[in-house]
Amino acid sequence: MWIVFVILLVYIPLMIGLYHLAVRYGRSDEAAGYVIGSLFVSPIVLIVVLWCIGETDKKHKERILEEERLKIRVNSYRLLEDEDVKQNAETLVNKEISGDYVRNLHSQYGLE
């Protein structure tokens, strides 16, 4: 009886965590394989394997681009002092993000 309890409270959440970690690292195509593999090998071992492998190149590039967009937003909001401009800040930031800067990031990191 206690084995069922251990499986429900420990093993299944570890498998779910393994799946989410694989998706977060850009390995969504392989996520089901990691979960099935955790039936034969401990999910903890596969979590360590995923941490060692790291995220895919595509996911890494997407994360860098998103961080750059966030930096633009933060810096834009810091520079705004006029109340009228603050009300239109989102529009201004979106125009800045969609400009040459993002095209340069796309070409620099090979995103299309």
C-alpha cells in the first residue's frame, strides 16, 4: 500500500516536472520520451541529464531576444517622466521593439 502512496506523491510529480523542464529547454518533441524513459530510469537521473544537456540553440536564441525586448521596455519606462508620454508608453515601446534593433538581433542570432 505504501508503494502506491510513494508513486502518487513522489514519482508522478517528478515525471511531470521532468516533462515541464524538457519543454522549458526547448525539447518539447522529446519530452514524452523523457517521461517514458523515467519509467525505466529514475526521473532524477533524467532531470540531471537535461540540466547537463541544457536548452536547444533555438530556445537559447529566443530567450536572448526576449531578454533584449525586456531591457528595451525597462529602459524606456525609466526614461519616461512626462505623464502624457507614460500613457502612450506601450505604443512607443512596441514601435521601438519592431524597429531596426530587433531586425539586427534577428540577423545577429540567426532568427527568422
